[in-house]
Amino acid sequence: MSILSTSLYGSSTSKGVGGLLSGLDTDELVKQMTAGTRNKINKQYQSKQKLLYRQEAYREVSSKLLALSNKYFSYSSSKTNILSPGFFEANTFKSSSNYVNVTGNANNIKNFEITNIKDVATAASLASKNQVSTKEFSTSNDMTKNVSRLAGETFSISIANEKVYSFTIDKDFKGDNIEDVNDMLTELNKKLDQVNTKLVSEGKDKVSFGINNDGKFEITGGGVLSAASKEFLSVLKMNVAGKDNEGKIGDEIVETELYRIATDVLGSDNQYITFEYNGVLKQIKLNSGITDSGKLADHLQTELDKAFGSGKITVDKTTEAGKITFKATGDNNILGVSSISKHLSMLTGLQSGDYNRINKNIAIDSTRSSGLKTSLTTGTAINAKGEAVYKIDVNGKEILIAKGTSLNDIIKKINAESDVNISYSSTTDTFSAVSKETGAHKKVSITDLDGGNLATALFGTAGTDYIAKNGTDTELTYKLNGIPTTITRSSANISVEEINIELNEKAKDIDFSKPITFDVTNNSDEIVEKVKKFIDEYNEIINLIGTKTKEKPSRSYLPLTPEQQDDMKEDEIKNWNEEAKKGSLYGDRNMNNLLGSLKRVMASFTDVRTISLASIGISSASMDTSGKLVFDEKKFKEKLLENPDEIAKLFTGTSTNGENGVSGIAVQLKKILVKNVGEYGNTGVLIEEAGLPGGMTADQNFISKKMKEYDDKMATLKKSLEAERTRYWKQFAALEDGLNKLNAQSSWLTDMMGN
């Protein structure tokens, strides 16, 4: 028996001595008597093999699609990326200046030169010198209170095994007295209020935390603790469902374990702050000698001096009792807290993200300071609801900003609703604004309205704290066929005489003792060859999918069972398997959908250009419905030289007609590839169905899971087969034993009669 047969059916070796007296071939008889179960195993095995053949066929197609995507639709393959307009540039233009580039009509560019650039268009700007932050951050005033161990911890409650609700205890939870277990009960049950409202509306019992007569935390109602953080379980002496007490009752509570004493936190070498100074991170740990805020300040000052150098960071403890302030010397040095241990953060009020700059994620007028040095006022401005708001004018556009808005959201709102972009530099601690368009007609003006001061807080006072500059125009003189022309444009990107000119802002400083000229190199043959290779590889995939979906399976060639393979030669097995694999994708819906999508894209018009593939020499052969393409190299080259930009847009253009729009050919093909094999072969219709070998999808796909089900069924049948063999062998052994006894009796009778 082969290794495969042994693995599938188990060993067929004798489980005893058979046939010595009876003369029966016990092995063969047992094999015949267990044929029914072996046939069941064979059917499961053959079903699994059919799935395996289908998976192999899927993966063959997926691999080729992924290779096509990586080669022709990925920006990492710059030379062969059809999504790049540069792929279709029939000519390469080399400028005599690094600050000027051109594209367009090659014949015109050959006779084109730039003789002077007086100015290059710029955007209007507003550059503020007003530093907006306090340039410091501080701890809270009181570092003497104890710290709740449960603040910020998480837990989940499962209601009647139907739904799980997750909760987080507030990070700043302290309660009136965190040493009292009743405060903790109140906080926990407050978290359950919303769930209980829903339960009551459904006619169900409320879920709540309580303390029983034994002083143990318990959950009453139809809920159990299904998950919780390690600290939560430790403090409340509870276990999650499935362990002790089924997640409903804990051990006796120790009230002193509900909190950590402030001095214990300050004196623990497990507590730390990681400071960042100009991009360099240093972690500072506490020690047992720290007992109050003053000693904490001294310790941090000493360690910061060691970490970053003496005199660079000041730890000030003299401002208010119990409060520590951190400052960095100089206006442009950035200091902050990169990370901090949980209990030290709760005790000091310091948080990860506290810096000596504004915190753009915190509301500008919240109780926890955003770091803005100017106190804000809304003035008399109100919104439609009658609420006080900040009102500013940006280039004539009135913008209302609600109280409680973060600086990040303020920046987004102004940038979205106006014709300028504002930004904040953490290095200089200043705001700036730039017009979205270039040209001398553009300006930037940001002022407060109705007595508010938000604009002044961010940008300072006009003429004192910031300088506003209007935009400028491009003024350029060129010669085409020897005829000079001077033009003025509001952009640095100009189109004249079918020539696209792109100017760097430094172009105005070029020495024009010699004009700027351009060399033209024709590379149309290279593009034709690249397109030809793409068409060939595309046709290979179309042919592969078309062949596999039309190839019918043969009922005469089912997958070979191990027993059948035992009786065949190697070449016979190989030839049989090749026939058995045919038709594994016959009529497959996913493959037919893929093939149909590819054929439709290559035969359709787009919204971005009126030309089609057929008009540039790429079309199906006459009477051919397979989807394969014929490439007319001569016609394509002619069209390419006539207007490469048109062809580039046919492939790479993006429709502006929303969901119903039809973008360029390459854009559509990319979407089809992503839909079927994803960006990297990890997602997509085909990947979910069959996966790819050697990666995370190798066994995480529909077919692999179905094959696992067949493996499980075969394993069960194999156990049944083993039990049958054992039973039959025992029966034959009993037969041999009976014959042996009869022989013994016969011998005795013979002996007696002989005597």
C-alpha cells in the first residue's frame, strides 16, 4: 500500500494471525467487508481533489492578474505604469535650464526658446511673527490625592448570551472618596445606565453591580462579565465568564486596593515620563526618594539636565503650590511629554501630547488648556441658534466658528470654506496663510468681526505681527520660429502655441545672456513596444480565462483515489490528472464576471475623450468574441505622433461625472484588478475564493475552508474504518480459536478411539 493510501485509510496490516486453520485470506475478507466505508472516504477525497483543482486554477489566474497589476498599474514600476501620463510621451524634451520644463507639440518645441522671465507667478501670503502658545506646560496644582486604580480601565458585559456591551471607566474618575467602595459602585452602574434603559424597554431585567453580604462584588440581572482589563479583574477580585463563578461573583473586596496612595506613586520606580526635546526621546523614572511635588521637580530637573544638557530645560516649582511648569529655553526649541505611566499621569495631570506648543486637538476654550497664550472672546457674534461664536472674515468670506472647536478643526474649516490655506508651524510657533491660487489679483486678509479676537490670537496685529503680500503674475518673453512675444499670466504653468511650460519659482533668477532652448528626442518606437507587450500579456490572461471557463469537465476522468493510483504507473497517473483537472472553472461565475468586465472596458468609450481604442489601432479581430485584442502598430504610432496627450488621457483620464462617469481605460482596468485581487494580492473576489500560496490568504479563503471540512469528514470516516477492521479481525480471531478447539477435541477423540 502506498504512503497516500496508508494516510487516507490507515494501515491494512493484520491485527492478528488469520487463516492458519480455516485457510481463509483474512486480510482480503476484511478489506471486502470494509469496502463501503472506504468508498465513502474515496468520495470525500475526490470531492476535496475537485476543490483543489479549482483552487489551483483560480490561483493561476490570480497570479497572472497580480503580475499584470504590479507591472502596468503600480507607481513602483515607473517605466511601465500605464496610469502615468508619461508612459505615452512620444517625445522627450530636455531643457537647457533646470528651472523650466516643457511638453506638447514637438515640432513647435524644436523652434521654441525663452529669452526672458521677469517674474514667476506666486500666491498671496500672510506671514505671522506672532508666537501663539504659552511655550510651557504644567502639572495640576494638587499632587497629594490618592489615585483610582480603575480609572481608564475597560470591561464588557454579556447580556443573556445575546449581545456584548463594552465600557471604559473615565480616565479622570476619582469620586468624592475613592477609598469608599460605594463610589466605585456608583461609577460602574452609571456606565450601565444606557444599556439598562434599553433592557427595560424590551421588558428585561436591569443589569447592575452590587456587593453581597460576603463583601464580594457581584453582577445582578441577566448579565455576566465577559471580558475586562487585567487591572479591573485584579481590583474587583472577579473572573470573566467561563471561569470561576461564571463571571457573576468575585472574591471579597479589599478597599485599600481600590486606589494607590500618592506617595506610593511618586516613590515607585515603575512610574516614568518620556520627554521629547527637539525630536530626541529620553525616559525618566521616579525613585523612592520622591515624596511630594517639590522633590519630583528637583528629580526631573536633575534628570533632564543629564539627558539633554544643563540650561536647556527649566522645571519651575515656584509658580503655585504643588504645581510644576516645564519650559525650554529659546523660542524654537520643542519640549513635550511623549508618554507617561498611567498612575503618574492621573496624579500629575500630565498627559502624552502635552508640549510647549499649542495642542491642536483640544478645544481652544476648554478647561484643559490648549496652550494658546491669548485669552479668547467671541464678542457679539451669534449663530442661527443664538449661540455665541467666533466670527472672522477671510478674503471677504464670513466664517463662524463654534465655541469648543479644536484648532485642528478651525484650520480645516477655514481651508474648506475660503480661498486660502492656513497652517501652523510648531517650530516657529506661528500661523501662516497662503492663497489657493497664484496671480497679482490675489490677496490674503484675515480679520475679526463683531468684537471677537480669534484672528488676532492666531495671527497677531496687522502691520505689527504679520506682513501680508499680494500674489504676482508670470511675465515671460519667448520666440517661436524667430518671432518674439511677451505674455503675462497668473500661473507658473502656462500653455502657448500647443506648448505646456512649467516654471520653477527660481526661474526668474536665470541668467538670460543665452536663451533657454529645448532638445527633442523621439521615443515613439519605445512606447509602441511597451504597448505591444501589454497587449500580449493582456491577451494571455484573456485566453487563459476564456479557455478555462469554456472547457467542459469529463465524467470519465474523476480524481484518482489512492487505491486506483496504487495500480497505475507514474505516467498514467500524470496523464489522468491532467484530464481530471480540465473543466474545474467551467461556467464559473466569478471568472465569467471578470472576463466580461475586461471585454467591456476595452470595447467602450470614456467620458474623458471621444476617441476609443479602436480608433488608435487596438481592437478585436473580425468575428472574434473571445476578447483578445489585435494591435495595429503602424496606426497606433501615427496617432501617437499626432497627439500623445489625447492617447494619454484616453488611458489615464478621470471622469468628473460621479458614479455614472466612465474614466480612462487604465483607470477602469485598475479598478477591475483591485476588485478581484486587491492592491497586493491580499483581498478581492478571487483571493477570497481561493487565496494565493505562501501568504496570509493561503488557508484563509473559501475553498481552503471547504477542503478542511472534507478533511474532517475523512478523519471521522477513517476512525470508523479502523473500528470496523478491529471488529472483523476479532471475529475472525474468534473463528480461528473455535476451530483450534474443535481440532483439539477431534484429536482427543481420535486418540481415544485408537486406544
